[in-house]
Amino acid sequence: MIPEEWYGLPTIQDRLRRLWRMRKKVSVVGDLFKRDLREAGARYWVAFVTLTYGPDVEWSAKHIRTYLDVMRKIIDRRGHRARYLWVAELQKRGAVHYHIIFWLPERVMLPMPDQGYWPHGMSNIQKCHGNGVGYLLKYVSKGTVGQPYPKHCRTFGHGGLNKDSQDYAAWEMLPRYQRVKCYWFERVRKRGGRWYSPVTGACWRGWVPPYWYRAPGTADRQARRLELEAKGTEV
């Protein structure tokens, strides 16, 4: 039988595809934040926050969510919209840590996370020069090394985009052959192999692979099967 640890293990193609989508989404959202602030004529500064876990602290998905909720409420109470973008990175020891950038108005400061806002390990806040997205992309590029992320771990996220920017970001993440068939404000959805536009009501088929097409990751799965057969493991 196939060893239990092989089940659900992502292939190299799966990791590269996930990394590509994360890099593209981080870049698109960062450009949209910069455009929104420029159109509003706002003067702002970029805070770069790093959150790490202690050696004996178990990771949980609610930790980053709780921290961002508290920061969002603090910024909202000061009369501003919280604009942020974050990515998750794996350390060599397998622990998850987060890198977050906040676009903050002048004279608005964030409280230090170690003042009870991040009790799970070490933290740091620095001022970024420029947009700050390049700092995140540097850490995103490390996404293919090491062991896979924990189950249910989100690798990136953002908050604070207006409705039009959210629609445009969703449109940018569509496959290229689908973007030419719709406008950015339609926010199309995929349903049962078909694409549907809630604005126009149009529905069209997605890409149908030819008979000779081999899905990404097939070669890796076949290599694993051959390796197991060479070891005498029943597959």
C-alpha cells in the first residue's frame, strides 16, 4: 500500500502554482493600494511588521486573524481605514511567521505587538522606504523551499480595498483567456466548469483540455509510483 505520509502531499508544480498566484496577488493588491492613496491625495507612511512564534508555541490560524482585527479597530477609532497586506513564511525549523505592511496616514502610529497584541513570540515594527510591496515579494520568493505550510494556513491576505479595487483584483487573477471575455467590474464566477457573469448573465465554457494534455504534477506522481515500485512497495 502507499505510505500514509504520501497522501495529500503537494507536488512541485502545485507549490509553484501556489507561489505564482501569491506573488501576483501581492503585486496587484499593492499597486491598487498605492493607486487609491495617490488618487485620494493622502500622505502616508508604510509600517513593516514581523510576527514570529516562540519555539514551544503551536501555530493557529486565529492568531493572525485576531491581531489584524485588533489593529483594524485601533485604526478605525482614529478615523481612518485600515489598509494592510500580509504574507506567511516558513522558517527552516518549520515555524510560520508573518510579514505585514500597513499603509498609515501621517502621525498615526501602531502600538508595538509585544504590548499584549502578539503574545505568541517575538515581533518587530520598521518603517519602509517606498511602497513596501518589494519587501513582501522578497519573502514570497522563498515559498518553494522547506516543508509545506500547515493545514488550513493562508499564505497571504489583505484588507482595506474599496469595492472597485476588489473587483479589479479578482479580475486580474482570472486566467488570461477569460479576462478577454469580460470586464473587470463583472466579477465573474466559475460554476461547474462554466464561467458566469452576474452583471450581464452571460455564461460560457471554461478551457477544455485536449485528449493529449497531461495535468501539471502528473510526472511527479508517476515518479513517486516508480520509486515505490522500485522499493518493492505495493501501489
